[in-house]
Amino acid sequence: MPRTYIEQLRTPGQIVEDVYQVASKDFRTTKKGAYFISARLRDRTGELRAIMWDATEALFAAIPQEGYALVKGRVGEYGGELQIVIEAMRPARENEVTAADFLPVGPGDPEQDLARLKAILDEIERPALKALVETLWADKELIADLKRAPAAEKLHHAYLGGLLEHTLSVAEAAVLLSRHYPKLDRDILLVGVLWHDLGKTRELAYEKALGYTDPGRLVGHLVQGVRMLDEKIAAVRDAGADFPEELADVLRHMILAHHGQYAFGSPKLPMTAEAFTLHHLDNLDAKLHAFFRDVGRDADPARRWTSWNRMFEERLYKGFEEVEPDETADA
Amino acid sequence: MPRTYIEQLRTPGQIVEDVYQVASKDFRTTKKGAYFISARLRDRTGELRAIMWDATEALFAAIPQEGYALVKGRVGEYGGELQIVIEAMRPARENEVTAADFLPVGPGDPEQDLARLKAILDEIERPALKALVETLWADKELIADLKRAPAAEKLHHAYLGGLLEHTLSVAEAAVLLSRHYPKLDRDILLVGVLWHDLGKTRELAYEKALGYTDPGRLVGHLVQGVRMLDEKIAAVRDAGADFPEELADVLRHMILAHHGQYAFGSPKLPMTAEAFTLHHLDNLDAKLHAFFRDVGRDADPARRWTSWNRMFEERLYKGFEEVEPDETADA
Amino acid sequence: MPRTYIEQLRTPGQIVEDVYQVASKDFRTTKKGAYFISARLRDRTGELRAIMWDATEALFAAIPQEGYALVKGRVGEYGGELQIVIEAMRPARENEVTAADFLPVGPGDPEQDLARLKAILDEIERPALKALVETLWADKELIADLKRAPAAEKLHHAYLGGLLEHTLSVAEAAVLLSRHYPKLDRDILLVGVLWHDLGKTRELAYEKALGYTDPGRLVGHLVQGVRMLDEKIAAVRDAGADFPEELADVLRHMILAHHGQYAFGSPKLPMTAEAFTLHHLDNLDAKLHAFFRDVGRDADPARRWTSWNRMFEERLYKGFEEVEPDETADA
Amino acid sequence: MPRTYIEQLRTPGQIVEDVYQVASKDFRTTKKGAYFISARLRDRTGELRAIMWDATEALFAAIPQEGYALVKGRVGEYGGELQIVIEAMRPARENEVTAADFLPVGPGDPEQDLARLKAILDEIERPALKALVETLWADKELIADLKRAPAAEKLHHAYLGGLLEHTLSVAEAAVLLSRHYPKLDRDILLVGVLWHDLGKTRELAYEKALGYTDPGRLVGHLVQGVRMLDEKIAAVRDAGADFPEELADVLRHMILAHHGQYAFGSPKLPMTAEAFTLHHLDNLDAKLHAFFRDVGRDADPARRWTSWNRMFEERLYKGFEEVEPDETADA
Amino acid sequence: MPRTYIEQLRTPGQIVEDVYQVASKDFRTTKKGAYFISARLRDRTGELRAIMWDATEALFAAIPQEGYALVKGRVGEYGGELQIVIEAMRPARENEVTAADFLPVGPGDPEQDLARLKAILDEIERPALKALVETLWADKELIADLKRAPAAEKLHHAYLGGLLEHTLSVAEAAVLLSRHYPKLDRDILLVGVLWHDLGKTRELAYEKALGYTDPGRLVGHLVQGVRMLDEKIAAVRDAGADFPEELADVLRHMILAHHGQYAFGSPKLPMTAEAFTLHHLDNLDAKLHAFFRDVGRDADPARRWTSWNRMFEERLYKGFEEVEPDETADA
Amino acid sequence: MPRTYIEQLRTPGQIVEDVYQVASKDFRTTKKGAYFISARLRDRTGELRAIMWDATEALFAAIPQEGYALVKGRVGEYGGELQIVIEAMRPARENEVTAADFLPVGPGDPEQDLARLKAILDEIERPALKALVETLWADKELIADLKRAPAAEKLHHAYLGGLLEHTLSVAEAAVLLSRHYPKLDRDILLVGVLWHDLGKTRELAYEKALGYTDPGRLVGHLVQGVRMLDEKIAAVRDAGADFPEELADVLRHMILAHHGQYAFGSPKLPMTAEAFTLHHLDNLDAKLHAFFRDVGRDADPARRWTSWNRMFEERLYKGFEEVEPDETADA
């Protein structure tokens, strides 16, 4: 039976019987002293309020915060909003939980994205860099992480597969610009693009929910990326190939400098043309993704402006062609 | 007779007879009381020390600072460096001075650059924007300025034709990226690129030497660009065509926001996807131009690093492949 | 029948029958399943909670958010606070709504303020500036806007007539200081004062509620002010009078530089004595207005300090003479 | 009868009969129109919700916000949390309120802390500084304040006795480091440590609750400290002893510069070795105190990270040895 | 015999016989081994190069750097510039040196300035403030310093009498604005103006040359001003008059906050209306003084712009009416 | 024969015959056309002007800039300063150059410093950290670098042995403070201290002169330190010992965060108590070293203040006890 996602619960009276994650829960009493559970249930498509009358404290305790529950009930309505009225609920067994149902997933196909990224990197000519990239492709576990990791917890491409999608998009832009600016060292630029956010596979957590790992918080993805580069260069050399230390330093520099400013956590400012180019293409790709996402998500289609946006430190303009004017947008 | 440029004066004894600009001049006496003129002469290829023995104060006064002189003499040497030993000198007549000899000129051909820029803008589809661009091309005087103006006094593309070269380069990059990011409004992006620095034709001076005009200092090229846009939109409307005011505001916004931050003199932060894209492509083009220029100009080919660079707030790395390592670069 | 303003609703039991704006509305159910509307009603004097029992969804839908409703009911009390208990309600007809009832209005008389401002500007001596000011007075539509516009959405003089009140106040201060500092060019200073915030007539919305217009957000009042100056200078010249371009640039500069710093959205720093003076007088007038307003509004007359003030980035001191000491103000 | 502190109220049904401070209070009605008081009661050990059914407005008015009430009732439970169900309540008489019950108190013994601090200062050798310190000890009122004052309202050592505890801790660290760095002038460093936060005895309020005094907000503890230094130096000189003005300036400088940066309210940057040392030791002591307090207080012992910490502008890491890993800490 | 000032030495051959300060001195040898002294001599009107042939080391040593010498010689010329050719020189005796000849002096008359300032302060009404001001006038030594001190070493009013001139100018502006803003407490504002820079009498040195004192560098004029206020308030109280401590705190606050920002060394941000007003009037007066001085001093009357100005972080615009346009100002 | 160092050349007439480094050189002509070499010679104790009459261009070319020359001549005097009058000079042979003569050397004994550092680290108790430190001591090459490297090119401890001296000093301070703050994890703090600047052995160049290496500029000592930590942890694990990855992350964090702020190149802010402590002790040690060095080096013993100091962004106060007051220090 196909899963009923939160976003599919739209009609009062609709039957609910599926596994949901418990985003939050409260044990309360009515005025008359009866106990009930008020909770919020979610999956990767959204979140909904739920209520269970005549609950027991034992049941309440049995379902951990952020745990999973098999829920039976119906869609109800309260104060004009939908809610789930739970009739029965128990902790879900491990084999009943499909992790993928609870993590946001990107729109793309990681296998295809990876194939396109590989095709781009195949154009690299310097043998040392060729060997480095091959060594990366050969690491099955890391490639599995690369296909699965998000590019951020919230800022941009914040879903499974987002890291690969962002990396591919920057790589494609880099191919275009390295044609336009032939003085750029295309090989170095492309390996820099490939590696710039690779440390996010270790900085971010994406098994059960998006977040940060301990090493991610303590060390960060820039230095994690350098460490992963060091591992692969060692592997290249162990395999008997030559990898100039100067070339390694140039790649390390690109990874460390790609945030462009000290204030954004780069311990080095860009000092090569390829490092500047990577910084701008990465930044632009992240911003355009977030821009179109936030404009698309904005609650009120009748307004030309989003609400204040923390990443951009401004409201965003949705355009005038499809939307009526906002004469008094803040009123 | 072809001109002898400063950069062609290389051999002691070489005859000098041409017009040069007087970059600076001093009237001095020798220990024994004789008067002499010490000066620096320049044209667009460089600058050289010059000395004229047995000068008179009248001659000294006759040649204004930053004026032009017809100089006769020979190349000499002093303290290991070349200098011009002036035998005779008089103020140059106006018809003897070819302004182009005294202004730095870019490597490109403005006519060709303009043709390529026009070809790109020809792809614009919205009638209002088409009409706007046509009105711009029709302004012969402004187009003459656009072909001649530098993009900056010093920072990047700081030579005649530099503004057009930079605008074309950003436009070409914008064409590439608008294919890669199809959600971008290509028409709006391209007109934004075309107009973003157009105000520099009025902000900068480039008749006799590169510098700033009074309105440039008081008003700046961002607001000058908006004023020029207003003039052309008025012309479009006067010609009977429709130009929506909302579209005008979006273009004004791109011009005003293209420096990306308040601290760089933008009175507005970018609020549209096209404004962000313009900001990044403009910035990257300027930086790459300056990077390759400064790396190319660096005095010491035996070093891997340039000296500290004010624009980048760092030394720049020239690469390791052609240059020996700098073990003690600051020693 | 005179209107009953929100601030006049003070006694439980008082009859209510007037048009109010619906600031927010919610459709809810009681525990027992009955529907009710909870809303907030407002006019330019304040806002009050309102409740309507036994409501229907059709009625709820009929009254748009920020729309106007003719409300009948009585003043009630809930949890120690007054509320309106609505007995009947319907959308107000257009001719029942007096816009002025719903916008904050300043304490002054715009006609008088305008007369005083004109009297000050009458003292200007330079013919070009005289002509410019006359052209402004002659634009009936713009003068109507000037009399009506606020000086800000929230920061200072945030009510109808506020822009004129602020402009007049700065002009009066400028007259005083130009006597004290006779080296100041009084004519130029006064025209700068007159024009510095004129762009707010286009940046701000003040038909139905205070807010920003689209061109206000995209372009801002500084550049709008320059555009309006350009329009009027063109009119002066069209009328055959002379207006030196250098003088125009000096005025443009004052408008663009009057925020004093890049960080506050000025694309140019002040470079003339009059630009500095305008910046300081404008800033001081805005701050003093906000200071006395916020000190006056502060909820608790028993305290010597306001709560933390976002504009001033501090608490404000109300003075010690009328108020008891705050020994433990933050407890 | 010993007091029952808030933190001792743990069991539903437990009898409550003691004086508590009213942190906040609301007068509400039930759906059926009955009045009740909802309040929060506190003492120095914590705060708890309380409810009194069938209350009258007169009783509500009789007990001032932040006043004290003698409360009788029982511990109840509401929505899974404890609350006090008040059966009777009246304003407490002045002699029933023990101020110390309502202020947070530090873990140390001020008498012992003072003795240790005196022992350290006894080592000072310069007669002028010896005389200065003796004059301080002799001021009974000030010493009483020093033993009682907190070091901050919230940031660190925010409890009675905290100022002395912090001062002693920095003094002990200074003794250690002045051995390690023998070029430091130990006498001057120690008097600087003693005096650096002495102005907090006047800047902060700590009679009834922690907060700021009016002079504290208007003048601050740095300048208050200099004023207190001036008073004591005058006393030393009045007693016939010599106190070089240069030495006084060096001490004033240390007090004024100890925040280390203009942005933190120091009107002078450190210019002596002792001023730098004081700045670093003071800062480190405050941060370590806050670090261990905030890590200790963190609600969830199962997590390795605290929530975002405003003082440190980061989350704090509690360590990996006692705590399970946080794979998805933000989920 | 009236003094011959440096600025009066204009003609080669003119006889020199007067006392000058030795700004710098060098003992050199000619190619042929003869010794000579090269020096720069100055008084308060300027500085000139001087040369003394056939000097001895003993003579060289006898005249200390920054000491005074009685010089006999003639005006000569070297390399187009005037210089003094010294024929004889000896250290000046103390009674031959008139300090006033060597310190820059303001254009005003301190006695008149003081009288005008007193007249303004005479309008104060509150008895406590009246008494405070009287106590200040009664301190002959301090008033002597006030009449003599500069307002800054370099920034503005940097000459003897400058502090008083600046204080008077701000006071006059404050009188005007307190009429315009009647909510301002005129008494408090005027005493704040009087006292805001009074600490400069101790922060700056102005006996022999303008500079900083040790207490000036270590403590600064803000805190020195508070200390001087404390001394005078104590004197008022000692004389039996009442001076409310709250009023003292408000004055201290104005002094400490008058730089307006932490970054400019204010340990407190302005929190009263009078403190804001003082900050803006002080800042404007200093800037206008520096603006007109720097525009007036600019070397090249043919240019419309000064060179880059460190205080204003920009070039200053001298105006277009008297000056030709600068088309290429930086060339 | 013992070397004659530059600082030993003090008497005109003294014979010079030794190897010096050529800091700079110029080939010049006298008025009469004779050639001479003007140069500056240096060793690690200082630098002196030198002149060689009757030089040939061949000799000039034979001695490279920053190369070494065997110089014969005598001490002379010119314009009151000593100089070397070179009689003969030839390029030095490689075996004539003792590198140590040309690099600044610290005051300490690296062997003793290392022994003291080892003794401190011997106290570590956790087996994993013990094994890590042992692995470091076993790396002879790295320990040789540690004993030789400076702590900075210029800022502090800028001489051979400086890195070890600084590391030891911070370690000793850390031992003291970990007694004072027993909640600190002493083992972790000490390993953090040991490793915090270890990357400087690779970031800095110190073979021939102090400077930066290419990897130093591109990657920096923070990330180099993490890479060296990774190498040693791998060695520990290869040797069969256990090293928890969490512990490794905590150490990596301390290295990366020890600059304390993003603006100073730390990609992570301190998040552990030990990371804060390391940051403050490191910073204080560097500042105290620089403070006493710069105060000691200051040219003029008669002044109480150094000239403006770039590192401290202020003048430093040398103290009043040995020095006369500076009344007009800037005059």
C-alpha cells in the first residue's frame, strides 16, 4: 500500500493509517480532568497537529520525542485548520520505518547528476588530477555519501542529493566560464569545484534528519575537505603516481578560501584566479537556488514581495508581471 | 614620421625629437649657481626622467605642468638609469599633440566590441526593452563615449575602450549563465549588464588623462546611470512606445544595487535574481582582469608572489609551474 | 453622527456602531463545536480585540483581511481587558469608509506648515534656485503629496503630514544655523533641506495605510529625490531660465549624501559644508522627534527609563525630576 | 520554621505556606464568567506557576507586581507541570520578607573570599599603593557592598557575592602569572585587579533584585571606578601620605582600558603591560565561569551541545566523554 | 623691535636677526670634508630650511632639537626655494624666547570669547547649575587654561584659544536650537556644552608646542572632564549649596557620551535628548571649522577639489563658482 | 678568528674583514663621472651603510642582491653616522657563509626549552594523548624544526628558537592556570598548547631569512597544524594504540579556533573551555613579548611613550619611574 504523506491529508474525514515522526508532544488535561495528548506529526512533505483524547501517561511515555509512531485515526478540523484525530497509536517497529519518508529529498536524480559530473571531470587533462579524481570515484562509500548528502541544513539545496546537485551546477557554470576566460586553468578550477563542499558529507548529518555532526561543528567542512583531499592524494601516491605538493597546496587553498571572506569562516582569502572564480560561482549558485525557492514558497501569492529574508538581509522582489502591486506592503 | 614612444627609448645616445607630456618639473640650481630643469616626461607607454642644463626661468614657466612640450635631445644615463638629456624644448602647439598618444589604450577594437555587444542585445525579445536599446544605439554621442571611456581610473580595464570591453565581457558571461539558469529573465539581465556602468561615461574623464569629473565625484556612476536610463525611457515614450514603469524600476534597481553592498556605495541591496547575477558577474570580470594584469605586470619574474595588492588585500599567487619556489619571500 | 474612535471605547457596556478596519481575523470553534470569530479592529487611534459568537464561515469570508466592516455591538471585558462583543457585522460600503479615519495624522496643520516653509524658501536669492522652488510650488499634485506624506513608516514623524512637518523643522533650524555659520551658502542649504526627503512622496505609501511602494523599495527616496529634481530642473530650463549644471550636481550630491554614511544607504559621503550641515540637522531632528515620542509613549510612568529602544540601541532616560528612581530597573 | 523554597516544591499535594515574590500576575475569567488569578511566584531558587480560583479584583489589586505575598495552598499539576493552587493569599508585611530569600546567592563565603583577597593584597610593597589599599579596607560601607554585590546582572557571577568571588579569582590568577612574567609590575597589576570592577558596587542594584542603578546606566562602572579611586587617593593624601599623580593615572588607565576594545565600552585601549594582562585575565575568568555555568545548566543531558549561546555567539561543546554523540543536533 | 616672523621672510637678501625654534637639525659634510649644519627653523607662522656653512660640532651640540636659537643671517635661495643662510647662531636665553611666538594662535580674542560665553551661561536658571558655573568662573587657573588651550592637536581649532572658541560656538548654536526645540532642557544643554571638552585643558599640552600630556593619553578628556566636574560639584556642596546627585549623573553622562559612538571613545551612548543634541552640535562645529580651514589651505587654487582628506575620508569640494572645472583631477 | 658582527663596528678607523649579506646595492656615478657602489651590509645583529669608490660594473653585477660578500675595509663616518668604506670585496664562497650569522637568534637555549616542555607534557595522563606526544618527540626532523623555527616573521618571538620559546611559555602559564581552574581538562589543554602553532614549522621559512613558504601562504599554520596532527594520530593508530576520533576532533578544534575570531583567520570560534583558555594565554604571551620588546627597542630613552605601534594600534607607555614626563610628545 502506498504511503499517505502529510501533504496528501486534505479532507476532513479522510482515514489515516501510517507511520509518522513525532515532532513534538504534550500531555495535557482538560478542564474536567481528563488526559489527552497534543502532538505534531510529520514526514518529509510537511507537519500537522494531532490530538488523542483519553490517552494514558504510559502511552505518552512510550513514544519518544522525534521517534516514530504507527498512527490510526481520521482527519479533523480545529479552528479552521486541519488536524489528525488519533484513535490509536503505538511506537513503530524499526522495519516499519522507511527513513527516506522522513527526510526532504531533492528534485533531481543523483545517479544522473553523478554521471553528468563525471562526464565533466573526464575532460581533465593533467595526469595527477585525473588520478586524483579517479581515486575519488573509486571510493564507493564516499560516493554514496556524496549522492545522499544535502548541501546545507537550511540555507540552500537543503535536501538529500542537494550537495551533488549544487556541485554539478557549479561545475557546469565553471565549464562555461572557463571557455569565456581562457586564462583560467580549467583543470584546477574543476577539481576545486568538485572538492569545495565535499567536506559536507562529514559536516552534516542526514541519516534521520538534517543537522550537524560533532566533527562538523568542531572542525567544519572546509578543513574536513582538506583532510579528505589529503587522504586521496596519499592514495594516489601509494598507487605509484606522482602528485606535486605544489598542486596539492593550490587545491587546499581553493577549498579553504572558497567562502571568500574571513567573516564567513574562510581562514584564507582567495589568492588565485581559480579561487576567485570558484568563490563567485559557488556563491551565485547558492543564492539563486535560495532566491527561487524562497520566492516560490512565499505564503501570499497576491504580494510582490516576500517577507524579510534572513539570508539576503532584505525582502525579495517576486516580479511585477504576474503579481498585483503592493502599495502598502507593510501595513 | 612615426612617433617615438617612451618605451622605445632604450639606448644611450639615441636621438629624441618628439612631443611629450610634462608629468612634473622642477627648477634647480647646481652647487655653482647654474640653473637647470629636472623633469619627468611621459606618454601613454611610460615615463622617463629628463634634465635640461642651462635653462632659463622663462622657459621653465612657459611649459605648464601636465602640458606638452616638443623636446629635442638624446638618451643619457644617470646612476644606472636612462634619462633624456634635453638640448632644446618649447611648448607644443595644439596641432602637434595627438591626444591618443598620451592616454592608455586597451588591447581590443572598440568597433568590433560594439558590434559583438549589439549582436548580443539583438536577441532581446520584450518590445519595450528592444526599443530602449535601439534608442541607446541611436545616440551617436553617447555611443562614441561608450567606445572611448575606460572602466575605471585605476582598478580594472583602466584604459580607453575599457568600459566597452568590460561591458561586452560581462554580457557574454551573462548569456552563458542565463542558459545555465533558465529561471533568470535573460532580457532584463542583459539590459542590466548593458547599463550597469554606463554612468561611467560621465563619471570619468578621459579626454587628456584618466580621472574623475566633478559630476562623477558628486553624484557617481550608479545614479548617473539611472539618470541616463530615465532620459532614454523618456525618448522611447516620446516616440510613442509603451514602457511600463515597473520595468523601469527593476532596471533602476539593478544599476543601483550592482555593487552588492552598502559599503561599496550601492544605496540598495540586490533584491532580484538578475540583480544578484549582475553583481557577481561584474565583480568576477573586474577581479579576473585585475588579477591577470597585476600578475603579468609584477616586476620580478623569479618570484611566485606579487607584492601586496591593495585591491585584493593580499599578495597574488602567480602559480608554481613556470616559477621557482619562494622560500623566504619576504626576506 | 461623529465617529466613535477606538480610543473613545472605554466603558464596558458602551454601544458600538461604526466602521473599523479588520487588522486580523480568525475563525475558531469552541470546545462544544460552536464557531466564533476572533478579530482585532482598528482605526487611526488604536486597536482592540473583538469577538463575535455564533458566526458563519460565509460572514468570515466576506470581510477581507485589512478590509473595513460596519460593526454593531457593545464594549465587554475579558481577562481584565476591554474587548468589543460584536452583535452584527457586514463589509462596509466604499462610501462608508473615510480613509482619514484609518491613517495616523500628525499634530500640525499642513496648510500652515506649507505656508511657513514657503516663507522661508522665499528668502532665496539666486535666480536659478528661486525658479526651481517656484516650479516645485507650482506642481499641485506633488504639493498635495508633500502635505500628506509621512516622513517614515515607523521611525519618526510616521503620520500623515509628517514629511512636511519634518522638512519645515529642519528648514527652520537651517535658517538659524546659517546665521551662526555665515560661510554656509544659505540658498543651497535651504534647497537641499527642502529636497532631501522629497523622494519619500514616492517611496512611501499613505493612501490606506503607511508602508512602502514598489519603486520605494527598488529605488529608494534618495534616488527618487534626484529624479524629481531632474524633472523640475528640466521644467525650469524649458521655461527659458538658466540653471547651471554644476549647481544641479551640488544639489544632487546633497540629496544623495544626506544619510551621511554608506552603511545608511548614502551612495556618496558628504563633500560640501552644506551637505554636512544638512546631514546633522536632519539626523538631529529625526532623533529628537523619536526621543520625545518614545519617552512620552512609554507604558510605565513610574519608571525613569524606557524599555530598550531599537532606533537608539539603548534605553532612553526620561529624567529624574518627575519620576522616582529605578533601583532595579531590569528585575 | 525554615522556609520552603520553590526548588523544594516537588510533590503534588505538598502543603505551601510561605512568602513569595509575585513575578507576574493576570486577572482572568473562565468561560463561565468566574474570575481567577493566574500568577508566577518566585524566590531566589526558582519560579513556579500559580493559580487562585474565585479571586476578587480587590485582592488582585492589593498585591503589586514584584511585591511579596503570604501564600497558602497546595502543589498541584497542570498539563504535566507542577503549579501552586493558592487557597488564600495576602500582601506580606515588611517584617515577613527576608530580602536574602529573593536574591540569588553565590556558592562561596564572602568573609573567606575577602580574607583571601586581603592576604594577596598584603604582599604589595609600594607604600603609596599599600596606603591606598588600607584606605579601601577601612571603608566599612564600601567593603560591605563589595561583599554583597554581584559581578553582573546576568553575564557571569550574577549573584550576591559574585563581584568579590570574581575579583579574588582574577587576583589569584594574576599572582600566578606575575611569577611567570616577572617583567610585570606585580603591585600595579594587583591594585588594578582589585579596582577594575569596583564601580559595579554603584552600577548594579542588588537590594531587592539584580539590576542597574540610574548612575550605573548613565555613567557605567568604569568611570564610577575611577571616581572611587579618586576619593580614596584624596583620603590617602589627606592623611598626609604621598601618592604620585603619575601612579594614579596608571591605575585610572587600567580601570578604563580593561574591557580591551572601544566596542566594549572602554574609552581607552590598553597601553601598559599590566593593562593587557588585566584585560585578558578578567575576560578569561568571566568566560570560564559562564562556560561551566551554561554547560551545567543545559536542559538536555543527552546532548553534547548546549543551545545557541548569546554571550559566546556559538553553541558550547559539553564534551564527548559523558555524553552520547549528537548526530543530528538541530533536527 | 618687532619680531620678523617666518611668513615675513620673502625676499632673497633680506636680513634675518631673531629667535627661531629648531624643528630639526643635521650635521653634514661637504664632498670636500667641510662640515655644515642643515636645519629647519620655525615659529608659529611657518617653517623654513636653513643652512650654516663652516659649522662646528660644538655649536651643533649646543642647540637642542626643538630648542630655540638666536639666528643672524640672510635670506637666500636654493633650487627655487627660499632658505635662510645662517651667518651666526647661538642658543637663545630664556628671557629672549616669547612662547607665544612659537605656538599657533587662533583668530579670536579669548577675553571677548569668554565674556560672550559667560553672558550665555548667565541665562541659566536652576540654582544648582548657576552655582556650579559660578564656581567654574571663580577658578582663575582653570579659566586661564580654558582661554589658552587648543581644541585639538590637529583635527580642528588646533591653536591657542581654540577650545574656548569652539565651546562658545557650540554654545551659541545650542541657544539657537533650544529655542527651536523647546522640549530641550536649555540649562542642562548649556552646562553640557560648557563642560564637554573642558578635560582638554588637561589632556592637551600647549606650553611650548601642541601635543598630549601623559594623563591625556592614559585617561582622556572625557573622563578628565568628569573628574573636573566632580571637583567643582564638591566645591559647590562645600559652600553649602545643594546639588542633586541625579543632576550630576546627567551631566557626567553628557560629557561621557558626547562622541556619540563607542568607536570614537565614548564609554556610553547618548540616552538623553540633550546628550544627542550636544553630540550633533559639537560634531558639526568641528567639521565645519575643519572644512573651511582645509578648503582655504588647499595648495592649488585652480582646482575645485582638495586632495584626499583624512578626517572626512574624502576629497572636499571647494565649489564651482570661483574655480575652473577639474576634468581630470587625478591625472 | 671570531666573527666581527655589525653591532661591534663602533669606532672610525676600525678594520673590517668578514662576510656580510648585501641587503641592497646601487651603482652610481659621482658628479665627475666616476663610478661607486653604495650598499647596505647586514648580519643578524644589524645593518650599516657601506661605500666602495672606484667600483666596476662587473664587480657590482657579481654580487647578487641578498647574496653574501667577503668585505675588506675600514669604518668611516659620513654625516655624523658610521659607514663601512670598502677597499676590496668579492662574492663569498658557500663554505665561508655561516647561515646562523645572518638570522636573528633568540635569547634562550632550545635544548633546555625542549627539555622543560617535555617535562611538562610528561605529566599528561590519558594514554592516547601520551602516545600522541611520544610520537611527536620521536620525529627527529620535526623536533629539529621546532627548535629552530621562529614564532612569527615579525610580530612576536621573531627569531630562531622563538616558536619553542613561545610554546614553552604558554605551556607553563597553562600549567599554572589549570591549577587555578580545576574544571579545565589539563591534558587536553596542554596538548592544545603544544600543537597550536606547530604548523608554523611549515608556514614560515627560516633557512636564510625569516619569511613565508608557499604552503604557508596558501594554507596557513592553523590547517597545517591539523594536517600534522592527522599524520601523528595515524602513526599512533598504526602502532596499534587506540585514539578516539572524538578526542582528535577536540584537538583539531583547539588548533583551528585559537585565533579566537573569524577576522583573525580562525575558521571556527572557540566552543570548549580549553579552546578559550588557549586563545587567551597565547594572545597574552604574544602581546607581552611584543610589548617589552618594543618598549625596550624604542629609540628615544628620554620619552615615556613609544611611537605609534601597529600591532597594538596605540602608542605604548614605558612607565613614569625611570623616564621624565612627555609634555608635548607629538610636537
